[in-house]
Amino acid sequence: MLRSEFEKILNQTLSPSLFKDYAPNGLQVEGKNEIKRVVTGVTACQALIDAAIEYQADAIFVHHGYFWKGEAPQITGMKYRRVSALIKNDINLYGYHLPLDAHPMLGNNAGLANALGVYERQPLQPSLPIEQSIGIVGELASALSMDDFQALVEKAVSRSVLFERAGPKLIKRVALCTGGAQGYIDQAIAADADVFITGEVSEQTIHLAREMGIHFIAAGHHATERFGAQAVAKFLRDEHALEAEFIDIDSPA
């Protein structure tokens, strides 16, 4: 598959033009023109690049790529080592941030919602269609105790979570937004959710949860954002006959 066709497929699928993002979505570092083998991952760190080189990948697809707003533009030090490794090995780098969070089938939020059994999904940002909303609110098939719900979340993300138990005894209405989205707890409260799940926590988030009577779970930025890259690897294999492998470079954050 040609590089231009590969990017066309990604753009048609993930619709980056719908989002005002913090980094460029799409091709970030150009490599070889023909793409047969793809590595997907959460973050374009050196360890993922090294794994892609070993895999003999032609392209890397990530959620967290490069060239974020506000970062220094110089390609020196760590950034130089990463970019030079891509260029020397002729590997294309593709990054999709908010489009990969929001996609209703391949997205991080959709993947976490699937793992938890959250149905009747609505946008957490009610002014937006669900395919553009940064976050989901929906219902469990049946209410769960706090202990059972924590076990469900920890199974979904394969790690222990921070669970501030500040809401009702039974949990049925779930709001979630993967990654560093603790600030969206206000939208979860407005949506009358019993619990809000995200990746990270800030000090003030706990007080807000306690005073507003909503459970809060910080399940890990990396852990909650594996879903999209995993789904894209499967999509590329199943729908476009590419060799595609998700490689998890774990992070406790």
C-alpha cells in the first residue's frame, strides 16, 4: 500500500478535520513510500521506535505523537534521537490524538466502554455528536456494588486503580473520558453520572468528587489509552490486509 493511500484510509476513518487538536494529526515524519508492516502504540517513545525497527515496520501509528503546541521546536537531544531513528530507518510516523479518543468504534473511549459493558451511550459533551465528543456517558446493564465495579475496571485496564468512593452505593450510570481528562468531571456531574472514570487525577478532583457526591476513578493515562491503538492494529489487519502489531510500552502513569 502506498503511503498516500494509507494516510487517506486513516483520515477517512478517523476524521481529524472535525477536531481542533493540540498536535498535527496524520503523517508527522515521512518514511518509505510503500507500507506493508505497521506497529501501533500509545506513545512514540524511543522504546516503541526501537521495537518497530526490530519488527521491520514501514510505519508507526500512535496516539501521542510529536510537535505539540507549546513545545520547543528545535529537534535536539531526545527529540533528535527519536526523529533521526525514524529517518535513518525510513519509517513513517502517524499520530492521531483527539480523533482516536472520540471514534465511536476504534476510539479509546469506545474501547473502555466496551470493556466495561457501558451501553446506551451519549456524548459527554451534549452540544456535540458522539463521534466528536471527548467523553461518553452511558448505562450498565445492571447496577453494581462499588467493589464489583472496581474489580470490573481493574480487569479492563489490567492494573490497580485509584477509586475515590464518594457517590451512591450502587453504580449504574457511567461517564468516562480516557487519558488526562480529570477536568471533565464537571460534565460527568452535569450528566448525572454515578461515577466518572479517566486516566489521571488532580488534587482538586478528589474534593470536587466528595462534595458533589460522585465516584471518581483514575485508572491510568496509558492504561486507558491502549484501546485505540489496539483497535487500529486489528482494523488494519482485518480490513486492509496489512501486517499490523500493537506493541505495548508500559507506563505506570
